[in-house]
Amino acid sequence: MYFVLGAIVLFMGGDYVLKNYVDAPLEQRQSRKEQLEKKIKGKKKELAAAKEAAVKLATWEKASLPRDTEIARSLYRTWLLDLVEKSKFQSAHVDSGPATSRKGFYDSLAFSVRGKGTLHQLVNFLFDFYQAGHLHKIQSLNLTPMGKGGGVDISLAIDALVLPGAENKNQLSQVASNKLAYPQLSDYAIIAQRNLFGAGGESDVSRQAFLTAIAQDGEELEVWFTLRSEDKLVKLRRGSQFEIGHFTGSVVDILDDDVILESVGERWLLSIGESLAEATALPLEY
């Protein structure tokens, strides 16, 4: 009886000792270890984020406009004017406002561009704008159609930034940007072939321009385009240059039931019964 009772007391005492003097310290140590590992992991993430931010800051400082805001304004406005002239905007104006300081982190310069042009010219402008490695951004772009000739009134609001640690002092960045998804201007030609203001977003006159016939005129073949939107027939021969809506190109070859066109350095295959908008792009080596 006393032996059994002693065994029970010994067991309970041993269990108490095991839980309070062995298991508990081990659990505390494990918990402390997990907390330390979590803190180390957090610090590593912070360090990695800091390194990434440092790399980004160095990149931004290379792209920043010159440190002196007046020099920056003058150089960037001149660059915009050259871009507008290259894009052949009509009645173009480039203006700028005062610099706005953002709590000492950077200065922001606001610019506005107004002009008249075609979608082709606007695409050219945007392509050159996004190719440049300046620390700038188009905040807004407004287009207003002008009559039925395909012209648009163009209005852009642009912000350009000056960082305190800017590398450039008296010139704009010469580093090219990698913001564009495609490297060639011709890759964006399709944008200018869309009528952004048409009902339902349909394409321009080119969607209503159908290849309706290939006819023999003396010794030469002719391709006939029926412009349904204008109730007009256009006849072209091999080598003819043409502009239908926003599609500008030339006739490269005339086959039995097809015609090969070239536009902005690319070749397109069009079959009788199809509209210009349905032309199939041919491989570059064709």
C-alpha cells in the first residue's frame, strides 16, 4: 500500500519536474528561437528592399532632369519642342509652369503640349517620348476630332522630375528607356489605323474599303477598292501609292485573287472581298 502510494507521489513529482524544469524551458527556448528567426527574416527582407530601392534611386538619378530647375525647364522644353517639330504637329505650343517641391524629395516640373495632327503623327510623338530615358510621365492625353479628315486636336499634360542627387548638371539624360513593349515604330502602326472616335470603336474608312475586283486594263492589272463609306471606287496599279482613311501604303504586287500591299515597312496580303482592315501581315522575309 505504502509502496504504491510512494510510487504515485514519485510519478507526480517527476511529471512536475519534467514539465516545469525541462519541457517549459525547452518550449521557451524554441519560441525564442522562432521569434529570432522571424526577426532575422524580416531584417533580410528590409535589407533586400533597401538594396533594391538604392538601385532604383541610382537609376532614377541618371534619368533625372538637371539639378538646377531653371536649366532643367529650359532643356526639357527645348526637347519637347524638337519632338513636336519632328512629329510635324501643326499650330503647336509647349508651355511650362513653376517647379513644385515635394517635401525636399524631388521637384516636379509641369509641361503642356498643344497641337493639331493625325493619329500617325501622335503615334510618332509617343514612340519617341517613351523611347527617351528621362524621368518624366504623361499625366493626361486629350484628343478631339476635327471634322472628317482624320485630324485631331491634341493636348498633353506632362510631369518631369528633378532629384537632389541627379547626375546630370547641364544636359538631359542620354540613356534610352526600356518602357516600350516593341522596339520598332512600325509595330505600333496599327494604332493609327483605328478610328478612335467611330461609333462602337470601329476602325476608320479602311474597314469600309473593300477589294472588290482585279481587272485587266490594257497590258496592266488594276485593283479596285470600293469605299462604301463614301460610295467611291478607287483604281490602283502595281507601284501606286495611296491613302485610304488612316491606311497609307503602296501596291507591291497583284496576283489572281490577291494583292500585296506595303505600309510602314510591312507587307500585307489582301484577298478579293476583304476590307483593308482584314489584311493579313506577311513574314518580314517575304
